[in-house]
Amino acid sequence: MEKNQNALPAKAGETKKLIKALAGDTADLNITELDNKGSSLLVISAEGMAGSLLINEILSAPLSEIISDESIKGGEQTVSCLFEKLLICADKAYVTTIDELMTRLFSGFCIIVCDGCSKAIAAGTQGFASRSVSLPIADQSVYGPQEGFTESIRVNISAIRRRMKTPKLRFELIQTGGLSKTDTAICYIEGRADRKAISKIRREINGIKLDTVLSCGYIRPFVEKGYSLTLFSPSRLTERPDSVCAALNVGRIAILTDGTPFAIIIPAFFSEHFITPDDYVQKPLYVAFIRVLKFFAFFLATLFPGIYAASVFEPEGFAFKLLLNLYSAEESSQFPLGTEVLIVTVLLEILREAGIRLPKAVGSAVSIVGGLIIGDAAVKCGIISAPLLILVGLTATSSFVIPEISAQTSIIRFIFIIAGSFAGMTGLACALAVVTANVCAMDELSAIYTSPIIPVDIQRIKNVLMRKSFKTLQKSKTKADDKGAEGL
């Protein structure tokens, strides 16, 4: 039989040379060599990844007992005794290949190599520094849980497990990235998530051939294969553990990536962007009002600038007095109406991007002051008209109501402005048809993105516009359980 070139050597000295050859002269490699009755015993760790105090606490007593016990002889016996009897560690495993040893070493494990044995012990002693759990930044809530994910995948897994204590909750760890070896977890509830969907996502993630995977953005294009030209995404990002748990409860699949505080939820629906955790705290009637308001804000943010740009072709659509006021305001402008709208919209996007990228202490101040100064100067110079500033203010405020899809809102707004500027309401209608067709074409994992709006499902549309009370949901579940019990 052909010898495995990747297998660990039986001699500790050869293993030590092999590790040093692979790691080079890296400063964060710690190798401690102990004398075990005439043979070598190596304790290997990566500084900053493994906790030194935890290593001392877990290994000091077992190693001392092994070295002092004259009845324990030979490498195989030493390793077996350490692993099965003396080493009290929840996360431990045998390592038989050099590749697995290096991966576990730089993942925070402490490696124990004994002379005369061709397998090593990897003990979980992860102690790297990580950001503490803090408030969600992107998915803010007033009355919902005030806890967000962190960059550590283990912390994120525990945040989900703490809320879903069912044994049916599953986490599958997959390493992605040829160099980074980034831990990626597929989360689902057994019996609720579709098995074919799980298999497909698992296959896509295993097929990633990138050298490095540093965030969920590296993985998202692979699990959304075939939707690179669509405006919206068949998955969504969230930094809230409660949102992930709610999605898992209804059969969705979540993907966690080590190093990023966001989870991917797939499949996603268009209507979910208008639902927030606060909806499940407020009264159902108020929730219905807010959701209708959000849909109105979305159409205002996308269509309103295009309709204003198209008004030059259909002036009869305005009331006579309003038309006279708009005409007098536009008379001082140096550019056509469509060009004005484009100029102001581009300025709005520049100010918004500046506000996001600048430090928080000055970001909001710069965007507000810059908007006031630029807007006032542009009106006085005759570059734009005063009514257009009102339009931009309404558009910007409306787009902030649904921050999850602000990027898509900006793209659609430009499409409608260009269509309205060149062909009026006819061009606007054609652009609307193209955008709708683009969005409706998405059916990731057999889930239609625009459902239940398109195709129309009256019963489910009610659930989009208003939420059921928890008492109603409890009755529905009880009836479903009774039906299930009758069928057994």
C-alpha cells in the first residue's frame, strides 16, 4: 500500500521539523519540548490564538502525571492515556495528518505530539481576543432584543442556541478558503428546512475555490448562483440572532461566517424588508399602519423623482396653480428638468456615502451641513430649482425608512429618472415593467421572491400587511398539532 505523504511522522523530532518548515520563522509559533522518560513530548500552540492560561489549566496536571507515572510507557500508550483518561477538555480530537494539524493549530487548538506515535492530540484552548456582544448597528430595534452578532462564529452559534434549545437545531461547520480556512456554519432546524435546499447549499459552499474567505460577502454569490444580474438578492443579511431564529422557525437556512457579524438567511422574500422585530411588540393595528406606510415610502423613494422628471411631457397631470408655481421656479434653472433631477440625485448619493464612511462623530454633521450649503448655493446659482430640493428631501427620507434595500432603491431611482426624462410616463411604465420582470424572475430554492404579492395570494397578502396576534397563532398551532395527532 502506498504511504500517505501527508501523514504525521511517528517521531516527534520529525514532526517538529515539518511544522517549522511549513510555518517558517513565524513569531507566533510556540513549541515546548518536554522529556517523557527519555522520549520527546511536544506542546505546540499559536500565540494569540490559544489562551496561555487555559493551556496551563488544562494541560499542567495531565502532563505532570504522564511524565511521573513510570507505568505509562511508549508513545501510543501515552497518547491514549492522555486523551481518554487525563485530558479534561470538551473539544478534543485525534489528528493524523499534517494539514489537519496546521489548520487546528492556527484555529486556536493546542497540539500534543508524543514520540513514537503517528497521531497527535488537538485540545480546544481557543483564547483569541474578540469584540464583545454589542447593539446591532444595521438592524436597530426599539423594543426588540438589543443584542447583535460578533465576528466570532462560536459566539454567534451560542447566541442562536441560547434562544433555540431544541435538539433539532443543527450546525454544520465547513472550512472555506484554501489559505484562510475560514469556518462557515450552515444552520437549520431538522424537519422544517428542506433537505434538498440544505444539500444544494452544502454543495455550493464546498465547491468554493477561493484562496481567502474574509466575510459573508465572499460566500453570498455562490449560494445565489444565477442571480448576478438581478436588482434584488434572494437572500438577506441580518446581524440579529432573534431574526435568524425567527427565520429558522419557518424553515429557512442561515449561514454564519467566521470574521463577520452578519448572517445570511436564504431564501428571502421582498416583503420581509418591511417587517421589523418591533412589529411583534406593537399592537397589530399599528403594525398594519406602519407596514402600509413603509410600502408607500418605498414607492415614493423609487418612483417620485421619475414622475417629476416625466412631468415635462405630461403637464396636464398637475393642478393648474401648482403647475404655474413649478413653472416659475423652473424658469430660473439653467438645465432641463431631467438633468436637474439627475444632478441632485447624484449629489444626494455622494453626501449619503460620505456620511456613512466618515467617523460617526462628524459623519452626520458633514452630510447635513453639506446638504444645506450645497442645496442653498445650487438654488441661488440657478443650477436647480427650489421645488426639487423638497423632492430630494422626501426621496432621501423615504429611502431611510427601509435601510436594508437602500442600494437597490438608489439603482431603481436612477432607472426611473432616466426613463422618465427621455420618454415621459410611457418610458416610466416600460421601465417599471422591466424592473418588475427582473424582480419576479427570482425563485431561489423554489421560493418566489415576490410571493405572495406576485403571484397574488390573498390570504398571505393579509399576513404581509398585518400580523396575526399571538393568541391567533397559538390557536392555529394547536389545530395543526391536533390534526397531526389524529393522523398518527
